[in-house]
Amino acid sequence: MDRLNTTILSEKEISTAAQLLRQGNLVGLPTETVYGLAANGLDTNAVEQIFLAKGRPADNPLILHVADATWISRYCLEQSEDVQRLTDVFWPGALTLILQRRDNVPDLVTAGLDTVGVRCPNHPLALSLLKEVNVPLAAPSGNTSGRPSPTSAIEMYQDMEGKIPAILDGGPCDVGVESTILDVRGEPRILRVGGISVEDIERVLGKPVALDPALDSKVENLVPLAPGMKYRHYAPEAPVTVVLGEKSHKWILEHMKDGDGVLCFEEYRDLFSHGVTRTIGKEKDYTTQAQQVFSALRFFDSTDVPRIFTQCPPPEGLGRAVASRLKKAAGFQVVDSEQQLPFTVLGITGQTGAGKTTVLQAVEALGGAVIDCDVLYWSLLQEDKNLIAALVEEFGAITTDDGAIDRKKLGNQVFTDGKKLLKLNEITHPVVCEKVKELISTMEHAVTTLVAIDAIALAESGLHALCDHVIAVVAPESERISRIVARDGISEEYAMQRMKAQKSEEFFRECGNTVLENRDSSKEEFFQKAYDILKNKIIKENDYV
Ligand code: TXA
Ligand code: MG
């Protein structure tokens, strides 16, 4: 294709746009939903240019844009009462109707289907242009295939510069997401959610309307009835994760790293100042969200964020269309911030010798399962090839002959050097965290009420984020020391040294939702105390028994 000089035309140059269309050229068409890439819909050669300019697969049909509802009968057969009702209320507007087509509609427009999509756009320039050319305009969204749809002339220019002669500038789009597509041949069925809400359509028709089951799922076995819905869409370059639910902001904070991209509601903007943040309107303001969602997705391509987390509105009103665009952009990588596991996840932390083991015994006595992070950590140092490689790169020759990490060699380096210890934690904590998450997810069907994560570094490692409740176990220093001496057979002096390397009692107290004091009591007494608290406070509190 020859490179063209792409002009942005103003309102006053509408007849230039009409002329170009009559001559079989493509023109950027402003509509209230998104900008379209328009051609004379009855001119096969012109329509062919659309597929070339967009890089659009030929099996994906185009919508015919018409000037008013009287044009429907020119291109479609039989009209039901539903069609009349819908066009009376919603046209001109963001509703595309799928109807049986007449033979005068080129096969290329319908991708060989015996149906055609028709829509009357609610934009003064589009309507004037349609009346002036007096032919239906075939127009998909004006983006390069796979990219977010353009909602301004300049966004369309970014994608189409050099490929089309002109874009008619009609200002930013009022709606911001594409039309709702409704198959009205038999019982009405929604093939794409969009600018007119499902609720509004049901109100006008006075009956419930089915949604194409392929709409809300990762398309695997389901073939969507609107062919375009099967393609990956709207996607920025960085991978997107959609985070659902009321705790989405917390989930994102816990999972994001500095410099990650965050797409959030305005109310939460300040929470994510350590990320590259873009807002899409207030949490309940679906109208603004729809207007901004595509520009926001485009924005991240002008940054170098490695990944993007996004909040997402619920499926109501226009929120449903926004959510559908976000999920598509994420390739259906969706997590639920409120996912409820069938058991309480309990974190247990505290200094060495404080009595954590006794609390864990109480957990087991109550039928709970225990994840011992110290054991996990050391087994990862033996087996996890990637982790071992990362540690060797950082600390040098610290492996044994069979390639595992040598505890002593590693210990010698980090115990005397605070900076090295931090580095070690930086490398190992995420690996332990991932492993614990994996273990918990494999337990999802376990018959238990309680899973306890036992970790001294529960807070620093981020493991606390997985917990419903954290117990901090504290005990006087003298008691802790005599316990370690007896347990590990080491000198009091060495025990003191180990203590010093750990965080203060105060630190642990602050980590816990519950602080369990282990003072002046026998092992049996402390066990009973822990058992009672677990049984009466922790498990009961979470309603699992
Ligand atoms: O708001 C809109 O609808 C915008 C503006 C420009 O009007 N247009 C638009 O077109 O979004 P496009 O081509 O990007 O999306 C049209 C969708 C595609 O998923 C396509 O597969 C589906 O409509 N479609 C078109 N004709 C169809 C038909 N006869 N049966 C089923 N689905 C159809
Ligand atoms: Mg499109």
C-alpha cells in the first residue's frame, strides 16, 4: 500500500470527507462510541481497503452505519416489533442490530454471513456525512487490529497515519466504548456489551435478554457469535491483571512493585504513588470510566511499565462494558481480591524460643495443618535451581559438592553483615512466598479448618498478606534464652548472639492481631492457653466451625 498523507479534517471540511468516500477512499469517522474507519459499504473495493489498513482478519464482519431507521429495510429483510421499539428509543445511538441481510450487501462486509450489523451513530458529523453521501458506511473501530479503540482523532491518527487520506475530527467520543451488539432475529441475544446497558435494553423490550455465553469467558470451546469477540483485543504491550472485588486496592498494593502500572479509580490514586498510575474516573462513575478506559490502556504503551494491575467495575450498567474491555485487555487474567478459602489462614510469628512450636502443636491438635517456612526455606536451598543460581551469583561459591547451598558457608557471610542479610532476604523471600501460595492453593480441597504459616520473617517477607489472622508469640528474654540452650544444646553466649540478629519483641507485637504472652507458665499451661484462643477466638471468629 502506498503511504498516504493523512489529514485531520475539521467540521467545516465535511464535504471533503464525503468526496473522499464517494471516490472509494477511507475516512476516519467520528461517532459517539469510538472513531470508525469508514468506507462506502456498497463498494467492495473500498471495503477491502478497510481490512488492509486495519490488518483485520477477513472472517470478521463490519457494521453498516445508516442515517436513520428507515434505511434498515434497504439492507435487511423482515423487521420485528422489537426492532421498531429498540430503534425508537435508542437510535441514533450505541446499539448495533444484527438482522437478516439483503443481497445488495457485499459479502466482504458480512464476512460471508447471511446477517448484517446495522447502527445509526449518534454524532452530528457522522449523521451529516451519511446524509451527504447517501450510502451506508461500513466501519469497524479505527484502531489497528488488536489495539485499544480510538476515542479521539489524534488516537486514530496514531494508528492510521500514512494509511488513510483523512480523519474527520469530531472531538472526543461521548460514550467511549463501542456499541452494544444485539441479535434481534429471534429471541434477542447480546453478542457484545457496550454503550447501551443490558438493563436499558431489557426495560425497553419488557423481557430478559440472553447474553452470548462466550462473552464473559476466555474463549476456548465457546465460539462467540460476534466473530470479532474471539480475537485478543485492546491489549497494551505489558501484561494486564484485572483485580476484582472490594479489596482490589489492597490486593494490588500487596502484589505490585515500584514502577508497575496501575489503572485505578480516582479515589485510590494516592495509594499507588510508587507506581505508574492512571485513573479512569470514580469508582461508581461508569460513564467516565467508559470514556477513559481506552485512552488509559493506550497510555501505558507510552511508558515502560513491566506489568499493569487494574481495578474493575462490577457488571452493572455501563460498568459491564468497561469490565469486558478490561478483561479482554488482560486476556482474561483475572483475580478476585475477596476469594474465600475454605479455611482460616493463620500466621504465627515471634522470636526464637518464644514458644511458637507449642502454638503449632495446638493448631495440629485442633486438626489444622502447618506450613513450616524454615523447613520450606532450607529445602528450597537444596532443590530450587533458579534460587541456588541467584544466590551463587550474589554470594559466590557457597554450594556443596552436589550443588545445594551450604548452610554454613552462607551463614558465615550473612550473619556478620547486615547488608548481605538484607540481600539474602530480598532474593529468598519472594521464592518462599510463592511456594507458600502454591501450597495453600493445593490445600483448597483439604478437610481442615485451619492452615498455619509458621515464619519468623512473616511480616518482612510479605507472607502476612496471605493470612486472615496473625498471632505473635512473645516471651521474656531470659526464658527464651534458657529454652534455646536446652533445645539446641548451645551455649548461653551463642544463644544471646542469635537473639541479637533478630527483630525486637516490639516489632513482633506490632505484627500480630493477637499477641500470645508466654510468661511464667509450664509448656502444658501455655499449650492450653494457645489451644483455647485458637478454638474460641481464631477459628470461631472466622465462622468456619
Ligand atoms: O461502536 C461501534 O460499534 C464502532 C463504531 C465505529 O460504530 N464499531 C465497531 O466495529 O466497534 P468493530 O468492527 O470494531 O466491531 C464490530 C463487531 C465485531 O466483533 C464483529 O465480529 C461483530 O461486530 N459483527 C459485525 N457484524 C456481525 C454479524 N453479522 N454477526 C455477528 N457479529 C457481527
Ligand atoms: Mg473493534
